Amino acid sequence: MAAVIGNALEWYDFTVFGFMTVVIARLFFPSESDYSSILLTTATFGVAFVMRPVGGIVLGLYADRAGRKAALMLVIAMMTLGILLLAIAPPYSAIGIGAPLIIVAARLIQGFSAGGEFGSSTALLIEAAPFSKRGFYGSFQMASQAAALLLGAVVGAAISRGMSPQALESWGWRVPFILGLVIGPVGLYIRRNMSDTEAFLHARKTAQRATLGEVFRGHSREILCGLGSVVALTVTVYVLIAYLPTFAVKQLKLPFGQSFTALIVGNLLLTVLCPVAGAWSDRIGRKGLTLWSLLITLVLIYPLFAWLAAEPSVMRLVIVQSVLSITLSGYYGPFGALLAELFPAHVRSTGLSLAYNIAVMIFGGFGQFIVTWLIRVTESQLAPTFYVMGGLVISLVSVACIPAARHADVDESRSVTRQAASK
């Protein structure tokens, strides 16, 4: 719970911001055309990701030096501050240019804090896991993301369907962010009462101090493989999930509220299937399961979206989202353990943060911006699939290049502890 609650808060916030893009665009980035307003809003969505590598380095090093507990407490406090700013920000009509500046400031704070969340929480999950269940424990990283996306979709659907357009634009769009504020204090309390992991404590006792230079010198291949492995995750989440309501309304001309049905079904499947896939990877291996999952998704994505675009409907959107959720669960489930096993304990948070956040910044943060632009330039509704397919290919190659030897023993400290106990 300590590991996943901050991760869930991060993804809930990013999800509802993506879902409310159409409303936020009108309120904070008024322009002569809807296209320009949405483009500015998606660019603001992406600005937060510029801070993620910075936050990943700073907070990753902090987690490897001061401990997972200290870093995770700081992260969730900053996340809550960012959500608070979004919840209370006055619109452009009230304070002019100050309104979008508040939104940008909130996104930068959230980007910095989110940069340290994945590395620290994934390290905690893997290091706390029984040796033979690292895939299962690590899967809750992605399951918590799917659960947060599911919660965001439920809240978004309830608000968009239960309110008039006038009420939604006036005050209703703030409700999801206000609800997110409830999670922050609960997460801070839980993380305050947890303990640091055995692996971190052992690394600190042996005076293994993490430095950025050591991470790059000793683990450059692992960072590159990890970075490439993350690309498919970030393009599928930020394009196929976060951008979906905007795509459904603007391109498929489907009702805004009904588009959330597909997200609810898809993320419910991911929440259930990710732990199943993670546990399966403990038995058959992570690399093979991940490769097959990525390959099947790559083969299916274009035909699925072509079928959807040929005759858009909510039912077809649900089917497409469900099929992709099933195929991607084999990639999402083992994902946390697959990356964590690339790095030793004393640099694990830093290495994970670098690989994850650089990929997210480049391919995810501005994914919605790029897709919106691609649709306009190509005049094709299927432009998002080209972007996602490119990301899937990059991850296929990267996962194939992951050194197999790293899977032998993720925590050196555990073998040392067992040896000491036997003596």
C-alpha cells in the first residue's frame, strides 16, 4: 500500500487532467479555434514531463542515499500541492494570463514529484518481495496505475454525464481534483509508518553510496535498454488511454461522457490481469512474455483502429480498448520487475528513475501534442496508431537486448543475509 498509493495518486491526477482537456482548454487557454486551445492545453500537459528527468535524478539519488521512505514521503507531499493548485486555480476570464501560469506551475511541481515516484516505489516493491514473487509484487505498480485510471474514468464519466455542460465548465471540472486531495494525507500517513527495505539498509551499511557518475559509467547499457523498454508503456498509456476521450469527441464524433465506458472496461481488465501476468512471469520468465505481448499488440493495433474508424460507435470503442488491455497486460504485468532487475540495490532508484522518466518525457509527455498535430497534418484518424506502433517497435528491440544475466539475482543483500544466517 505504501508503494502504490503515491503511484495511484500520480496517475489519477494525470488521468483526470487528460480527460478534462477539452474543458480546461476553453477555460485557461482561450483561442480563436478549438484546435489551438487543445494544442496549448496538451502542450501544458507535456510541460510537466520536462521536469520528470530532473525530479527522477534528484529524488532517485535521494532515495538511494536517504532511503525509500524519506523519498516517497516527500514525493506524495509535492503531488498533493500540485493537485491543490489545479483545484483552486481561477480561470482566464477572472485573472487573465495568471490563470494558465498557475496551471503550468502546478504541472511543473507534479512533474518533478512524479519523476521520483516510479523509481522509489518500484524499488520498494521489488526489494520487499519474496525472492520467487518479484514479478507478482512488481505487477502492482502497473495494476495501481490501471486502478487509478479506472477511478479517474469513473469520476470523469459520472461528472460528464451527471452535469450539464454549463455546470461542468463552471465548477464541475474541479471535482476530480478535489477528490484527489483526499488521497494525499492518507498516503503520507501510510508512508510515514513504513520501514526501509533490507536491500537498501544493506547497501548503506556497506557504504555503497549512489552517484550519478557511477550510474552512467557502470550501467549505461541497462539505462538504454530500460529506456527503450519504457517507450511502449508511455505511448500506449498516454495516447491510447489519456488521450482517448479527446480522440473520441474530436475525431470519432462520439459523445464525451460515453467515451469513458471504454476506459472503465479496459482499465478494469488491466487492474485484474496485471497481477496475473506478473505472477505468470515468475514461472515462465519475464522477457519472453513481454516480447510476445508487445508483438501481438503491434500486429493488432492498426486493424483494430481501422475497424473502429470505419464505423465509430461506443461498442466498437469498448471492444478495441478491451482487446488492447488484454494483449498489453502481458507487458504491463512483468514491467516493474523487468526494469528493477537491471540495477543493483544501491543505484536502483536512480537507474529506474533515469530510464523511466527520460522515455516518458520524450515519448509520453508530448504524445498528445504530437498526435493532435499528426492528425491535423495527415488528415488521418489513424495517425495515433502510427505513433504507438513506432513505440512498440522500439520497445521490442530494447527488451530483446536486455542482458539475461541480470535476471539471476535482483537483491545481492538477500543472498548475503541468508549466508550470514546459516553461519
